[in-house]
Amino acid sequence: MPDSPATQQALQWLKSGQAPAQRAQEVARSLALLQVSLAPAAFKQGVGPDVELALLLLAESSGRLDLVAALSQHAAHKATAKHAKKLLFRAKQRGLEVPDAKSGARPVSFAVVPDPLPSFASSYDSAGNQVVILGGWTAAEGQSSVLAIVSDRSGLLSGLSICPTSRTQQREMIDRLSTQVPGFTVPVPQAFAAGRIRWGLDLLDSKGGSFEGDQADVRRAVALAEPVLAQDVAVDLDPEDEARLQDHVAAASQLAADAAFSTWLNARSSLVTALAAHADAVKAAEPDARQALADERWSLGVDGWLAQEERLQLAERLDVSAWMLATMGRRQQAVQATATARALRDATLPLSAIAFVRALASQRHSASDWLLSLA
């Protein structure tokens, strides 16, 4: 891990040029990579994971994105390559010119080439589907868009290639979508849009399925894209937010009232089953004890509502949503979503203790409106 003591120690070796005798060759070899461009084989010469990851951190802080790109493809250790890809994605988000990860060469820029159309992504609907619009440009087809629907459970559901098209036509398409998709639709970097479509396509392919629409065109549009996972865009919390993590989890009940989140889990009929299992106990209780028992049993029903796989799925959806909220300047909501995602990944924490989930469940079946009515 980048923040681990071992990596930080190796980073100090690289910065100072001094290292223990048994690690001196690794450090010297890594320092050489900071000075010159070497063949990919140079990355396979027995450098430990701590030194290699430290080299990546130093390359990124020194502006050596060409070395970061090379490490993303040729690192000896998987953790280094994975973190390098994350750093490249973040660099693209900041508008930096990122070298071609496969060659390490910087892309050539031609002034006569128009900017590609912008890209957009929507919030999720109740079934976990997200609309992604990938804007692009090619010399053969001009300005184009790929309209895709990606499911966090099934992968890419549909993909439509629209070319040629214009900014006006794209804007009209987004305006129509905004009336059908609850929540928000926001501009996103092209790398994010292509990466989310590619992620959906890879998930679909792993299941052996196919999507509706222009299959050849969509596959070609994202063939070179790096899949963007939820962990790649997870919002980094500052120390103050880390210290108040539980406060943010509690405040996230406000998210459930937002149109971008209020329909989440509506498609899950399992809540009815989970709560109904406690109806007989409430019915058998003394009338004056039913309210307290209904509240207690309602919490137990919510706790059994989602399987661990569904909790993790919901956490990933929140991480992607948090990133989009942050791009919109809605930092407070982004922090709440991130904190809730972490709580969901804690398998020991009951669902009824997570304010966001509890609020969503209350919108459908509260203790007083449902369990007591059965009594």
C-alpha cells in the first residue's frame, strides 16, 4: 500500500539515495529509471514491491507520467501496476496530457483536430442502472456519441452508437434523459465514461451475455479504455472527515430524500419477506408492548434484508455516486456517501445501524405503518 511503513521507508531511500546494503542494488536500479527511459525488461529485474511502489510515487510527484504509464504496463508487482493506472486516471481528470500507457510515448496533438463531444453520466435508478454517454471524434465519422446503459449487477445492457452528431443533438438527448432518469446527469471526463462502459462490457462478457444495440461499434469505441472500477474513483477523505466518520454515516439519512437516491432498493421485494417473518411475534404481543416490539423486530428484519454481496454492490454504487457528487461541488453529500460505503463494507455492522439504508427501508415499510398493521 502507498501509505504503508515499508513503502514510505523505501521512498526515503530513493529520495536520499541511501539504502541498506542488501537493498542498494534495487534502489540504484530504480533511481536509474527516473533518469532515462529503459526497455520494459528493466522493470523485471528483481525490485521488491516496496521499492517499486515507492518509485511509482516518486515518479508521479516528479511529473514523470511517462514512467507512471510504463509501470502501469510493465511493473513486476500487480499492486504497483494497479496503483499506476489509478494515478493515470486521476491525471486525466485534472486535464493533464497522459502518455500512451502501452508505449510510454506522449500522444501527438494536431491543432486541426476538433475537440471530441463531451461525456456525461447519470445517477443510478432503482435497479442499479446508470446511463453513460461517451463523446468522441474520429477522422472518418466526425463527432459521435455512444449512449450506454450499464447495470451494476449485469454489466452493459445496451449500447447505441450515434454518428455523426452534434453538441446540440447531444444536449437534446440529455434533456430527454433528464426527464426519465431520476437524480442528476453530469459532465464527466472521457476516460471515466469510456472506462465505465468498458467495465460494464467486461462484466457482461464474464457472464457470457450480450447487449442490445450496436455491438461492433460500441466494442470498438472502448477497446483501448481501461475499465474504471468503483475503487478507482473512491473519494479520499481528509483527516477531519476521517475523525468524524460516524457522524457522516449518521447524517447520510439525508441522502435518502434526494431524488438521486430515493428510489434505490425499490426493486428489492426481499424487504417484505424479511419483515413479514416477524409479524406473528408482534401480533402475539400484548397491545401496550407492540410498538416497542415492532420497532425491535423491524430493525431485525432490515438487518436480514440484504446479503453481503448486495451490501458490497450498494457500497460500490455509493462510491461512484460520491465521485460524481464531488465533481458537482457537493462535497458534503460526497463525504456522506463515501462514509456509508465504508460502513456497508463492514460485514459486522447491522444494516439497521446504517442511517442511509434505514431511511430507504422506512420509505417503503416503517414499523408503525406495516408491522403494526398486521397485528
